[in-house]
Amino acid sequence: MPTRLQNPIPVSVVFPRKRPLQSRAVATVAAIIEAAAHILEKDGLDGYSTNAIAERAGVSIGSLYQYFPNKDAITRALIARESRSLLDAIATVPQSEDWRATINDMIRAAADHQLRRPGLARLIDAVESRVSGPASEVDTRSDLTVLLRPVIAQSGIEPGESLDEVVADVLTITRALSDAAGSRHETDRMALEHRIRRAVLGYLEFGVPE
């Protein structure tokens, strides 16, 4: 995995100031978050500031501060957006009686998400632990566990194996390989998908009694 930034920011300073309710406010917040994503992709962390984000979004700095106290709160909202996107992609994978086919489709969705905007994914990986507090708006790991448990249960793992531990291992394997691909600036989705599939299926099939 790429090195994570240290010294997490207190949760109180990374939550949005208020939630948008009217459609215009929702659009403003969405524009701010997408502007942040664009700047991270184009300029990296060096060019990442609230002034740059406001300018890119086409809003005043005052409007930005109505919703976000600082750039870390914007980053947290961006991470939440990307997490929802991943969860939505995994959740729409059709369930098959063949657990391997379902796992393959889930892996494809994860690889697609990682490399859809690889520069953005790489930078989010680098800052995620710094701005994600314990009261995370989107608990990606827990939600993915819920989606994976019934599929992996179909694999017929050894009775002594803890299903939740196996699911956690699968998520760790997938995250580690995705992070590694990001740190190497990879863009080949099929190659990443192949590596994740080989590692995950190899791990699961090793635990299936013959």
C-alpha cells in the first residue's frame, strides 16, 4: 500500500458546515466537490486550496465556506462520493448461482472504479486516513462486507473458518492490489482485474475442502 499521511485531523473540522437542501445548493456543493477532484487530478496536492477549488467551481470563497470549513472537509466529501460510487457499482452486480462468476463481476467493478480516474484514486488513497474520522459518512468496508458475505458463504469455505475474517481478507487483498496499481500509475484495467482475481480466487479456493 502507498504510505498514508500521519496525524489524522479531528473529526469536528472535517464535517461540512451545513447540508444543502435546495436544488441550487445541492448543485453548488456538487460543483465544489467535482472542482476538488479536478484540481487533485490536474495539479495534485500542491495546487489544492480552497481558493483554487472555489475558482474552478465558479463560486465565491464565501459560498464555499458556507458548506465546508476547510479543504479537508471538501476532501472528505469527495472520498464519500467516490465510496458511494464504488458501493453502487458493487451493489448492482447480478447475483449468480455460480459464486465465482459473481466474485469476478465484483472484482471487475472494483478495478473499473480504481482506474476510471486513476490519478484521483491515487491521491485519495494518499490522504484518506488523514481526513477520514471514525464517524465516517460512508462506512465502505462495512457496506462491502454486507455485500460480500452471502457470495463468499456460497464458496463452501472450511467450517472452521470465520466468514467475517475471510471477507475481511478478501477486502484487504483487493485494496492492497488496487493501491499498488495506483502507486505505480497503472491504467490497464484488465491487468489489474486479472491480478485481483488470481489472488482472491486462489485464496478462496484454497479454503474450500476437496
